[in-house]
Amino acid sequence: QVQLVESGGGLVQPGGSLRLSCAASGFTFSSYAMSWYRQAPGNERKLVASISSTGAGTNYPDAVKGRFTISRDNTKNTVYLQMNSLKPEDTAVYYCKAKRGVSEVWGQGTLVTVSS
């Protein structure tokens, strides 16, 4: 069964850190580029980080650059998102996505709430 399972979300105070994980199964993880997206209530889903299949290339939008770091371990079929200096506006459901050509797989999401 092809699936992605996110974990690591929760409640954190502004300025705090969280590390999200996304475990893949049912497909050749090392052949897929991986991304993290987030969606806040009433907003569209937006990209927050992406990483190439080998991990050699990463990309971030300005909103998270310097605070978020994406990484992957192809031996564990897992991609991570380290989030530092969190802000209330980072509150959202975070999703991971695997992509290879026209093939895409999405996880079910994990909620991150940044609040004091």
C-alpha cells in the first residue's frame, strides 16, 4: 500500500521548534522528490520546502527560508522538516508529498499550532 504518514505536530510557543517526520511505504522512496506543504484555515495549500530525490537540492519560499530545514534519509524512507523560530503565522496543517513525473502521493497531514 502506497502511503505517507506524517508525525511530530503539536502545540508550541512562539520562538520554539518542532521536527516533523514523514514515513513512506509502498513505493521506491529514493526515486521521488519530496516536499512539505501547509494549509491554514481558509487558505490555499502552500509549499514550504522541497528536496530532490538524492537530497542534493533543496528549495524554500521566503516565508520560511532560514528557519525551516528539509532533509531526508533514504535508508529509512523518511523525510523531515525541522522548524525553528516558529511564529503564530506558521500555524497550519502540514502535509508531505512525494512526486515523480506525474505520480504524486500525499500524506494525511499533521497539525502544528504556534501559540502562547
